[in-house]
Amino acid sequence: MDLSFMEDDTLAAAKALLGKKLTTIVDGTTTSGYITEVEAYLGIHDKAAHAFGGRRTKKNEMMFRDYGTIYVYTMHGHHCMNFITRDQESPEGVLIRAIEPLEGIDVMQERRGRTDHLTDGPGKLTKSLGVKRDLHNGLKLNEGPILIEAGRSPEVILESKRIGIANKEEAVDYLYRFTVKGNPYVSKDRVKPAQQLGWL
């Protein structure tokens, strides 16, 4: 699909990613789901972003790439997947926090070693989808094993504070986390499932 919606405005791109079908093909096995939760990180001016202040390291180097680049980092032993937005001068991106499972659920269960809570968190979904830093960091969306395409449309998008950034001063209050209202496949929140799980 055309990824140009990720080129200009990271907050708009984050919202537009909700409902997109995210697919991985790893070792010949397909897993997929609809994106239900994301967080936007606005680079140089965002104290919660890895590139705040223009900080550039070996770890965050992929943030300084063009939109559509996949940035995978590890935190507390878990892989987290981001899609880079904008351009090399603006190291911004969107963390994919949760998906509603669609294809390959049996594979997800095997990878996670359980039958529930497969994709309701950034580390959970990468494990379920087979995403790893050493394999996928720096690849481009739709040019390899990680793909996005048109999926479903959220009826209502909720805006809230990002999770796990308690020491980032004013950045903790930015409403840069976006979820599909009424979809239970999100991290942390207790959600009463809506009709059609929040999709139009």
C-alpha cells in the first residue's frame, strides 16, 4: 500500500495506522492482525523519545531513516517494534503496542506458550509475530517479511497518556497514545468490548 501517509505528521500517521492489517512472514509462516493500539514519539522535542535532543546512538540509528523503516529495540528482554515516520532530519516514529489477532493464531499461541493475551502489549505482539531485533531492525515496511495493508476502520479513536514513561517530565502528559474504543485487544486498559469490537 501507499505509505506516504507516514511522511508528514507523526500524530496523524499514528491514528491512520489503527485498523491497518499488520502481517509477518517468518520462516514461511504467516501471522497477522489489525492494529488496535499505538503510541507516537516526536523525536528531538519529545523527552520520552529515544532521539530526544537529537541523541543518536547505535541503538536508535534506525530512527534517523526515512518513513517506512522498521525500528526494533529491546527493553527488559522484550522486542518492541516501531514504524519510522517523516524523514532523516526528523527522527520520529510510532510504537505498535497491540493488535487484534487474525491469521496464524495457533502459531502465536505456540510462540507465546499460552492461549490468551497473545498480542495486547508491544513485547507480546512481537513475540507472537516472530519479530526480532537481529532479524528485522532496519528493514522497510512492505519490502520484506513485515507488511501493512488496508484493514478495518475504527469507529472512535481514544487519545490517552503513553505508558511506562513516568520519569519524562512534561512528556508524560502528552496524549500520544491512540486506541480503538471498545476493542479489548489493547494493553493495560480494561475494556468492555463494543459491538464489532469498535470497528465500523
